[in-house]
Amino acid sequence: MREGCHHAAAMAAAQQLSHVYPLGARLDGRGRLQIGGCDALELAREFGTPAYVVDEDDLRARARAFVSAFAARTDDFQVHFASKAFACTAVARVLAQEGLGCDVAGGGELTMALKAGFAPGEIELHGNAKTPDELRLALDAGVGTIVVDNLDEVARVTGLLEERGATQRVQLRIAPGVSPDTHPSISTGGPNTKFGLNLADAERALERLAASPWVDVEGLHFHIGSQIMELAPFRAALERVTAALGTDFSAWNLGGGLGVVYGPDDAPPSIEDYAAGKVAMVRELCGPGKRVVDEPGRALTANSTVTLYTVQSVKRNVATWVGVDGGMSDNLRPMLYGAHCEVEVADRFGGETPCIVTGKHCESGDVLVRDALLADPRPGDVLVTPATGAYGFSMANTYNGQPRPPVVIVSGGDARLVVRRERYEELLSRDV
Ligand code: LLP
């Protein structure tokens, strides 16, 4: 019954709000934003602003879409949540409940993933500069896979395992020399990258790993970048890797990277096409019976979440400047990558006043949206920016002594606080 209601809500949303918003978001009869059955203005009142609001049903729907898209095409696959995208325990717990594994980029994410309930064997550790402590933490926890990134690490991992007399599954991260068309800061697969081994070094790494009785090299890994809008670069990368290193590996991890919709110009492949494409390319280029591992981050979380802000000031000089109570402390993407962000007044969508929506931080670059059109914004208005579920919370910081925002999960008309707002005293809590 409840499922049915949500489906109906999702259908209504498709008509009323763009795909940038969570599946269950809609405007009510008064034109007020509802998300997960909760009123955005009431959420702002109850939890304060800025706040991240996560639509749980949206998150689950995307996780299920990934799993069913792979399951429809292969029996042997793993979908690992790239936890860096939204390294929040409660969000990760939802994805663990959906049966996903988890990819962690260090000791902190590993600690979070264990707390979220991922089975250690379903966790995979990444990183181009893992410390011995992080490797020990991972071995103590019994993580399923360590993705070995460089020759120094080959020595370090085999040494640690020998010391312990323990065996470990590993994958080898390859830099395939393919650069997808995305922002340079989130392109990782080119020849001159800090991630992974080039093809020549990969051969040496494989020889050294083969010489150690403590490692089981289950497969190769590459991740060519993020916010990728076409499938061709994945194939190009896999062609280069198989041409150089052969196909004699049981697991093929093509990383994450599926792009999402941030605005009207974005048209990423669907989750279904993406999964179908990756399974097909592994089958064609590596042969049948191989495990396909995927590591989506952004495509699971970005559109599940909106951020609510309150307008504090409206200034008119050359332009109209709308100042909100957050900014580069809770969403660095516009500043770091020139990322497009949409914005609306939460109870008056579709306005026509051109304005610049800025954060409250002490630098001119702290602009969330340069080309906003808002409905006559006034101090006290609640603004909403959609698609902030990936790399917003995770990259939040306390610049200018700004406490980090809470995370609220909404579903079926209920809202639950899963991370509370940081307190001023906590900003000083590490003083010694
Ligand atoms: N696997 C590995 C090894 C990765 O490094 C990443 C992301 C992923 C998977 C997940 O990629 P996704 O599916 O989310 O594209 N802060 C940047 C994004 C950095 C991505 C880092 N690696 C941003 O906000 O755009």
C-alpha cells in the first residue's frame, strides 16, 4: 500500500519537478516543496538551516535500480557504494540494507562503513597513499579486498601479510591512460595521474604479487573519473587494460563515475544502460564468467538530497545578491568545479528575479549560484538547492567557524535526524 502511494507521488513529481529533485519530491497545492511527504518549510523550522534533507525512498530506489540492472544481465556482480560520496553512517546503513557492498578510501570511511553495518568481507579499501595504520586497520577488520595502487604498496601489503601469516584478496588499480570528458579535478584515468599503476608498472606489480603466497590477485580495477556522461571511455579503458595485461583475472572492477542530472543540460545514461554497457563490455573483452564490480557514489546519492537554507540578506548593487546561512562550508562543488546548482524559494518555485545566491563565507568566490532566477527573494525565505547528496556532506568544512549542518532523512511523511548540527563548543573540542 505504502509502496503504491510512493509510486504515485513519484509520478506526480515527474510532472511537476525536474529530475534534479528526489523522485518523491513535489509541490503541494500551495506550491510548497514536499520531500518524502514532509513540508520543506516545516523541516527548516524543526531542524534549522542549513540542513541536508535525504529522501530515503529515492536512495533505496536508486540502489535497487543498480542491483536489478546488474542482476538482469549477470549472476556474478557486486555493487559497492563509493562511500566518499556521502560518508554518513545512516545513509550508508540504508545502502547496506539494500544489499550493497562498500568502497572506502581510508581509515575514517572504513570505521564509518563498519558502523553502518556492511559485512567486512563486502568492504573494499582504496587509496593512492594508504598509511601502514590504515592497512593494519583494514586487515584487522577483515576487509574483503584491498585495491593495491602502486609498487610501494605491493611491498607494504605483502610485508604486512607475511608478518601476520594472513592471506588477503587484492585487486590492482590500473591507470589505463584514458581521460573521459569531465572536469580535470575529477578525471583520474589519464596517463599522468596520481591514481593507479601505468601498464608497464602493472606488469611488475603482478609479478611481485604472484611471488607472494599471501595475496590472491582476484582482479584489476580502474576508475577513470566522475560525472561521466557516456559509456565509450569505459570501453576504451577496458580495451587498453586487456590488451596490455590479458584477461586472465576473475574480477573486473570498472570503478564508478556515472554522471547525474544537476540541471537541464545534463543527460547521463540511465542506470540500466550503464550497467548493461559495463556487463557487455566485460563479457566481450574479457570473456564469459567474470565478476563485474561497480562502485557508484554520485549516481546513488546526488539526487536523493536537497539542502535547505534561509535567506539572511538581499542586497542590490550592480546585481541582486541573496545571502544565505551556508555556502562553501556545506557545498564546495560550485567553487571547486564550477558546478551548476539549481535553486528555488521553497514555497514559491519558478520566479523571475535574476540574482546571485551567495554563501556567508568571507571570500568573493563563495557563490552557490551565479545565474539564479528567484521569486522576489526576501530575508527569512527558505531556499532549496537540489542534488546536493553527493560530495556535499562529505566535503563539508568549518571555514569561518561555521558548524556543519545536520542530516535529516525523510520518508512517508516522517523526518528523522540522523546527524545533528555541529555545536560551537565542538569546534574547539580538539584544543589541548
Ligand atoms: N571508485 C573510486 C576509486 C573513486 O575514486 C570514486 C570517486 C568512485 C568510485 C565514485 O565515483 P562516482 O560514482 O561518485 O563518480 N568531489 C568530486 C568527486 C570526486 C570523485 C572521487 N572518486 C565532486 O564533487 O565532483
